[in-house]
Amino acid sequence: MIHHSRPLLGIVLFLGSGACFALLDTTAKHVVATVPVLMALAVRYVLQAIFSSTFLMAAKQHAPLRTNRLGLQLLRSVLLLGSSVAALFSLKHIPLAEFTAIVMLTPLMVSVIAVVVMKEKLDGAGWLLLALSFAGTLLIVRPGGAASGWGAVFALICVSQAVAYQLLSGVLGRSDNPTSTHLITMWSAAVLFTLTLPWSWSPIEDAGTWAWLAFMGLIGALGHWLLAHAFRHAPASTLAPFNYANLLWATLLGWSVFGQFPDAIAATGMALIAACGLINTRRHMRRDRPA
């Protein structure tokens, strides 16, 4: 049983994981300007699987690569593959901050699926939050904006894959060891992306590019390690609101690295999505609080 006795440490670790994932997206956006997307993902996931396994062994967190639901585990890996491909194709075309804001729709879309598929009830306030989030998205992906066109389409595809990935993670969490699930997903993704190398491989002579690819694997593994430890020290309800700090990281990195800053209309859309997400999180916290 996990005892959440150090919530402040959990929050710090959670913010650190968000910074890692923002750095991962920033590096990926830089790398795919010269490296084929599938090749970049193959190198990243092979290294990330190796680094993740090394972190777990160093922490003496041994878990067998065993599952009670192999089919669902493989499907989860395929969904990760799909969302990763869509994310990198999106980042090739749109700014980092706008991409991150669109991906922030994922928790709200999970609520929609819960209503439509799982027949959960959603009150008027819940539907209003969804409508306002959708309006915020339209402000970001509007024609003529920095996040329009195929970049926005791929970002929305990424959201759809991420929603299915999260829902499936919840199902597997009831039957399989979380550490085992993480390792199975990482190594499955590494194998699947490696199978694409005969068609995606492109010679790289620049040592700096290889260093950035290695950094993607390292920072991805570190981000997941920090995230796992954050949940060991603080409950999900405490950490969830800080998820929107990722927008701050993405905006700062997009501005400092690529010189891209959201215009007033896109910034309004991002603020709408973040505000609705925070309010939705607060509503779930109140609903799940013991009476």
C-alpha cells in the first residue's frame, strides 16, 4: 500500500516530470526537422526502454514482464505508437505551446467517452466546460492561425490516441502490475518502431544529432520515472491541477528555442482550455472526496 505522506515532494517531482516531457517535445521538434519521424521514434524508444529498465534496476524495483491480458497490452503499445507518430508530425508544423494546449484536451475527452460509452452522467456544468474547451480549441486551430492545417489535424489525432491509451491504462491497472505494464509498453514500442527502420532509416553524420536523439530517450525515461515517484508521494487529486504547468513549460521553451509565442487569440484559447481543465479537475476531486 502506498502512503502519500510527502505531498510537497510529490508536487515537485510532478512538475519535474512535466518539464522533462516539455523538453522531450522541444527536442523532438528540433530533431524531426532533419531526421525522419519513424527513425527518430525508433531510436528514442529503444534508448528510453533501456534507460527505463536501468532506472528501475537501480531503484531495485524489479517486476516480471508478465501480464494477464497480453492482447490489451499490445493494443496499448500500438496506441502509444499512433499518438507518438501523430505528435511528431504535428510538431513539425505547429508551435510547441499550441500543440501542448490541444493535447491538454485529453482529460476532458476522457469525460466525454465516459458519458457516451460507459453511460456515466454529466451535468449541465460539465457539458458547458466541454463546450468552452472546444471553443478554446477552435481559437487555436482557426484558419490563418499558427496551429491550422495538417499540424492541427495530427494534434487532434494524437489526442484521440491518448484518450484511448488512458482508458486502456485504467483497465490494465486493475489486473497487471503498473511497473510491468510500463516496461511491456516501452519495449513493445521499441520493437514496433525498430521494425520500421528498413523504410525510415536515413544516414546521420552529425554527432550532435545523435546526441539529441540520445537525449530524447534519456529525458523520456527520466520523465516517466519522476512521474511514477510523484504518485508515490502524493495522490492523483493533489497532482492533477499541476498538469497545466506543462503549458507554461511549453510556452517558455517554444519562445526561447524557436522564437514562437502564441498570439492573443491563441493565448485566449489556451487559457480557456486550461481553466476548463482545472475546474473539471476540481469537480472530480469534490465528487470523489469521501463523505
